[in-house]
Amino acid sequence: MQPAHYDWIIIGSGFGGSVSALRLAEKGYRVLVLEKGHRFAAEDFPETNRELRKWLWNPALGLRGFWAMSFFRHMTVLHGVGVGGGSLVYCATLPTPKDAFFDAPSWSHLANWKAELEEHYTTARAMLGVERNPRLYRGDRVLEEIAADIGRSEHFHPTDVGIHFGDRASPATDPYFGGAGPKRKGCTYCGACMTGCRVGAKNSLDLNYLHLAETRGALVQAESEVTAIRPREGGSQFLVTVRKAGESGRDEAFLADRVVFAGGVLGTVPLLLRMRNDPQGLPNLSPRVGDFVRTNNEALIGVVAPGSGESFAQGISIGSILHTDHESHLEPVRFGPGSNFFQRLMLPHAPGRFLLLRIAKAAGLFLRRPIRWVRAFTTRHFSERQQVMLYMRPSESTLSLRWGRGLHTFFRPGLVSKVEDPRKAPTAFMPEANDLARRFADKVDGVQLTLATELLTGAPTTAHILGGACMGASAEEGVIDSEHHVFGYPGLYVIDGSAISANPGVNPSLTITALAERAMSRIPAKPAPA
């Protein structure tokens, strides 16, 4: 049978894919969005992250939630899977990067990015419903004290987030799109943004861009993982092969005139690498596929105060921010009550260049306060007693992703990380982040924890992986041009976090949205039938 034909197929439903779906549908195109994850209604989300089958994504273990963890030699990546992509798991912070991002040498020669993106940031903020958080809670107040201690009080403020803070009693008429969007409830400050908003207050993409795209005729097909893209008809069309969840070995195929890669770094980059190695796929892709991957240079340090009666769980996931200098900042992050999944994955935060040094430091910390550490690892109220310190800065550090074998891909090839220059590799330990977390711990009589992977390998954890299909003036410099066209393959585009070509130093969601709006603004409307 002839495969179903679409004007555009979009692979992935995160910030880049959702924007593309709506704007193309508005222009009259027949659009299909393919998402490998599940579609979630508010009631489908787990009450805590201990409900692994609902929360965690690991199909090999039968887990088909929306929170994914991918482990590499040089980093651990936290990311989202499902209809709405990363918007299902993110903390809804939507900042605009500082000038250093727009002026970065890696891409500033391609366009005047600050000027070109200004109007699109405005559109993105309106579509995502950005508001300033109206309430601060315990962890935010501690951060405010630290701001005063270091002489930066004027640089502390509540966050700008994509959350509806309206009526909490009953669903209200759509507050954003003149009734065209779904009814919404106001935020209850339950702290559960990262375990799925069961209230319906967080402005995830299924409640704005995707919702509007579907009302305009776009089709969103969940649980459909794209496994191959091959040119047809002399390159004027593409055959997209899809594997449906739960139907092992069974594929279906679609034809598209144009295709948007929007599966995020860990969806787009491995697919491009596989297709570059496929003689019938996309063998002329740039050799830069997988290069210039960035972690947003962040540090995640947990502070736990197990015996103090402190409670940090109430509020939105990230309610405040402290700009520690002209380019770096610190945010306190919370999970809701009962979300204790990470308790068993934590070890003492003990910075050091070498493993033995880190282990010795961790042992010393434990021996100095053994009762406090035992309580931290055994408390039944871990999420209430913990505040995660998220530190970010825009300085550059890059690595590469390749198809090969590593510790986690020993039995079959998979995606592995590589570093050509260790001096440019991302690090898990940054002195300013360590000092700020220590200050927080001192104020709440707590201890500092980190993921076991950071202590044992020195590899940082990131929730904002970027790059791998970056922009360039040619295929020797990048995978795509400044209009997001894939070099060598007219009709293919990359519009997601893998196209981000510098380190924003802040949550990249708003920037991905703005770049997608810019890219779609350059696509003409579908011509009317003759």
C-alpha cells in the first residue's frame, strides 16, 4: 500500500516540534507529529516520583513514564519524553539569556541574533503564559538571606515562569487564547512541577502550542518512534519509518515533502548519526553531527536538613533566582512531598579531581557528623527536607556524541560521549556553586549531597543538554544553516535543543521556542490549489 502522505512530518513534540506544528498548520499544511512517548492527561501523572511506572521512562524495564535519565561517561542527562516533550518535566522557568549568548563566536557571525529574536521572544512569552511567581516559601527566603550576605540583595527576585496563577477552586475559561485553549485551574504551590502537573496549572505544550495545532488539523501520533528517514523521488520526498510501541518488529511508513527533526539532543542526534551511516539514508550529512554538545555548565547540589523540622516542598519547583554575578545564577529547586526517588541515588558532595580524593573527603564528612548523615539517607521525608541548588553559568565547555561502544553500550552499539580536550569538558564541581550550597546548608543545619554518578565518575548532571546539530556557514562548520536547513538535504530541518549553537547559561526552553518561531516565520503559506 502507498504510505500516507503529509506536507510536513515533525519528529518530536517538545518546544521546537510544537511550535512548528502550530505554525505550519496555521499556514494550511497537512502536518503529522510523531512522538515516541505517551500522551498524558493531568490525572495520568503520578502523585510522587516513587510511582516509577508512571514517572520514569525506560522501555527496556517496562517503564513508560515521561522522566528519562541517560548515563554517559562525561555526563548524566535528565530529560523528558511524551507528548509535550521537556515541558512535561521542566520547572517552567522561562528566562531570556544575557548578551554573551547572542554574541558568542560560535554563531554570532551568522546573524544578529539578539535583534532577530526579539519579536519571537515576545511571541514565545505570550504563548507560554509567562508570569512572575507571586509567592515565595522557605527555600526562597533562605536564598534571599544568602543574597544579602554576599551583597547581592538587588539581584534576587522571584522567577518568571509558564504557570497559571488564577482561580484554584474550579476550572476557569481558557485565560490565554480567547477561549480557544483548554479550561485551566490555578497553581496550588504543591511543588510537583517535575512529577507532572496534576492540577493543570503548568503551561506545558499540550495546553498551548500542541492543543492549538490539533484544533487546526495537525495530527499528533504518540508512542511512535522514528527509526529511519530515507530520500525518495530524487530527494523531493522522504520516507519516514516508524516503530509503534508494543508492536515489536512492526513498522509503518509515511511520506513527507519536508521533515523537521525536533526530538531533542538525545532523539535527533542519534537518529542523524544512524542515517549518516546508512547508504540509503542520509550519507551526505555534515561530519559535524554530534559535535559541540553543551551541558549549560550547571551544578546540581542537594542540601538536606533531616533533623531540623525544615520543609522545602511547598511552592513551585523553582520560585526564585539569585544572580551571583553578571553571568551566573543560583536557583533553589524542590520536589513535592513524598517524591523521594533520588534519596537512594545520593552520596555526600565531595569535590575533587580524583576518585580516591573524593571518596576520602566523603568519608571524612560522614565521620564528622554520622548521625546527621544517617538521618539524611533514611528520613521518610526526604523531599520535604531537601532543597536542590541549581547553579548555571554561560561559559563554554563542549563534548561530542558518537555511535559506538561504552560501559553502558557494551553488548550493542549505542550513543557514547567523547571529549577531545579534557580542559574543555564540563565539570561536576565549580567552586562558586560549592560555596553557595555550603552557605545554604549552614543556614538550615543541613548536609550537602550529590548524585552518586558525580562522586564516582566526576561527570556532571544536566537537565539542559544542547547542541550536536549546530549551525554553521557550511557543512564543514555545522549541520544546519542559520535558517535551520540541513546542509545537503533540502526539505530537512533541525528545530530543537540540538540546534542551539552557544551556551545560554539559563533554562533554554524559551530560546528554543523563539528560534522555532523565527524558523517558521520564514516558511510561506501553502499555495492554494490551482
